[in-house]
Amino acid sequence: MIDETTSETLDLSNIQGNILKGYRSDLQYVRHIALEVKDRAAARSFLARSVAGKDSGVPAITRATLWADPGPEICFNIGITFEGMRALGLPSAMLESFPTEFVEGMAKRSLKIGDFGESAAVNWAAPFDGSNRLHIIATVYAKDRARLGRVQADIARAFNVLGERDGWARSDVNVLGPAYANDGSPDNRVFFGYADSITQPRFKVPQYPDPPTTQPIAPYGTVLLGYETPLEGVRFRVPMNDELGKDGTFNSFRILAQDVQAFEAYLDEAAGLLMQLEKDQHRQVLPADGEKDIPHVKDRFGAIREFVAAQICGRWRNGTPVDKWPYAPLPNPTPEQLHDFDYDGDSPCPAGAHIRRASPRDGQIVQRAANYARQLVRRGMPYGPDFDPAKPDKAERGLLGSFIGASIGAQFEAVMCDWINLGLHNPDITRFNDPMIGANATETSVFDLRLHDGKNCRLRGFPRFVRTRGGAYAFLPSINAIEYLAKLEG
């Protein structure tokens, strides 16, 4: 467990706001804008004015300080790539102080994080295809699309806009329809129909409300440079110097297309196979009359579909954790019920379930010291048109995700490589990929359901449901660092 005592303090006014708190519940629209520095002086001037926050023609950087009611109409934050640091004129010695993962960039390291085949970087659209032109990712949250456009117009006066990606929060994007989404669960659905972004690292931040969980408090160094990390005696290297590096962090930005049709089709296939089991074994999947406890389904077949969906994710679609409620979801889970669970040796949640692979909590794993050491702050928003299961189409839809941590290599890449795609933390799932977001192929994919008697039932033959369409590693500088960059000369 992590030591919950610390003498370290935070200066919230020096930290970009999207690191420690999400905006999604207040501002339902987001635009990620890819920028190129064409005029170094204009770019530096923009940064200076954005930090000062006194210019109506330049969006102000949103800080981590608490908002006064009624809150802002927009939030604005920036991430800078390694090539962006170079384009702004950062000296070579300081550039060389950044970690290798950031220097090389996501496209070059894509194989390590499972991006091959259709997800390979060579298939990513510009400017995420490894070119040196992507310098800054500006992120704007707003209450409506019109505000996004106005902010982009202000930004475009100082930078060359290479492209943008829009997302917006919706409660009814799942294929089960609006009724299921309005059952009291969090209003933050992804296209696969699940409540998303429920669990985040728990930080003890002055003035912030304590999250509704008994999970251990995470040291600030989990997500900010210059502080103690979950690994005893370890601090992640701060890029030269403290003014540039301290209170900054790294964002692994991802554009993830979700194949909703394929996912729902496989649930049909799996449920059909399970319906054919012998009577005694069939009841280990779902007890007699068990379908009565699963909402929004018409029959036993539909209930088994939802059981499979819950096992694959580790949560029922409304967020209820399988670890505590393996047979049916709670109708209206409380925040505490959504958060408070661990994976003991007898957990009914499959070892290979998505959320258990990505965050094993206090469960037994091979790399015991890593249980909480790889936590990431996750910010996500769906993109693309709504999905109507009665009228399937080929439009691209998915998730715009930011995975934020103080070390790209020790956190994001370690989770994606070791846990999501190799399963190295548990011998029962080693060699098998994450069933939901892993690099799967129908010829080799495997997932073990956990039945009511504690035995496993193996599923095979599912395709890759999530494909990477682009991404980049970006540094989220502190306010002091942005001011430092704005004052560079030459």
C-alpha cells in the first residue's frame, strides 16, 4: 500500500488545470487542435499572453485552482511535443534532458504499445504520422461548438492549424439505447456502451473534495514531475531545469476508433455459443431466471450478452464492478459502490478483464511493487456520429483519449506493453491480449470468462475492436514553464 502521509505541497496556480481535474461534467464539448510553429516570435507572444490571461483575443491557460461559480465558459490547455520544444527555440542541452520516449515520439515507438497492422503509425493521418510539423496540441473545452470555433480562430492568428478533432459527452451513445443510459449511472458513455473514466488516481489536494473511494492516496509524483512517486525513493527525472520541468507532466494523446458493430456482433456470437452449453454448465453462466436481475434485456439470450460484456470489461455497462456484483448490475450504483473494490484471490472478475488488466488495484500480481505505480490520469471524450444499432453504418467513431502521467515509459508504455498486450502481471493471462482494446486477431484471440462455480469458460475468435488512428506524446508544462518558453530568445 502507498504511504498516505506526505509533507509535499502543491502550488495549484502553477499547474495546468486538466491534470488534476476533468472538465467533462461542466463543459461537454472538446476540440484538440494540432498546431505548427511557423513564426517563433508570434508563438512565444501567444504563450505569454495566454499565461497572463488579460487579453480577450487570446484564450487564457486554465489553472488547477478551484473555480468560482458559475465556472468558466471555456477551458484551455496546451501540450508541447519534442519537436515543438525545438521549434520554440529551447536550447539543445535542455532538449537532451527530456526522456527518450518523449524525444522519439509515439509514432516511432508505436510497435511497443501495440500499434501495428491497421493501427500502425504508417496508417495514421497527418499530422500524427511521425512528421516533425506537429508542435503543439491545444485543447479547448466549451459548453457549445460555437465557442470552440471562436477560440480556434484566435489560436490560428499565431500558429498554423494542421487539423482538429472534436468530441462531445453523451449519455446515450451505447447500443442499448437512451433508457439504459439514464439509469442513474455516470453521464459519460463511450460507444461500446460503458460508463467511462470512473476510476482515477486519488490525490490529496488541498481545497479539492476527496474522491468517493477508499483506494490509497497516490503521491503527487504519480502525475507531476518533481515529487515523490509510488516507488520508494524514486523520483522521475525532471527535464533541465526546475523552472521548465517541475509541476509539468506528460500526455499520451490517442485517437482510438471503436468498432461498435464488431463488438456487438461478437457478443451475439458468444451468447449464442453459451446458450448451447449443457444445462448444468449453462446455469453456471447465468442461474435459472437470472435474466430477471439484468435490466433492459428481453430474454435469456440478451442477459447472457450483457454477462459477457461485463466480464470483458470488468464492469457492467452502467459501471457496476463485476468484482463485487458478478451476476447482475446494481440499478443505481452510488459513487462509493462504483469505486470501492479490490481483486483478491477469489475475485469473480476475470484476470483478463479490461479494467483489471489496466489497473490491478491491490490484487496479487507478479510485479507486486507495480500495483499502484502505473496509475494514469485519464481524460476522454467520444468522437464521431451517434450509433443506431438498427441502422449500422461505416462511419468512424471512437474516443479521444489523454493518458497523463509523470513517466511515459514507466506508466503509459508499461501498462500498454506489459499489462494490456502481454499480461505479464498474471500468469493466467500471459500471452493473451486485452479483449477490449488489445491487439487481437480472430485466429489467436482468447478470453476466459469466470463462471459462477469459479471455473473458466474460454472464448475465442474475436477481432480487434479498437484501432489507433493517431497519437502523440506531449509535455504539459507548468505555468512557470510556459512563461519560460515565452521568454526564449533567438
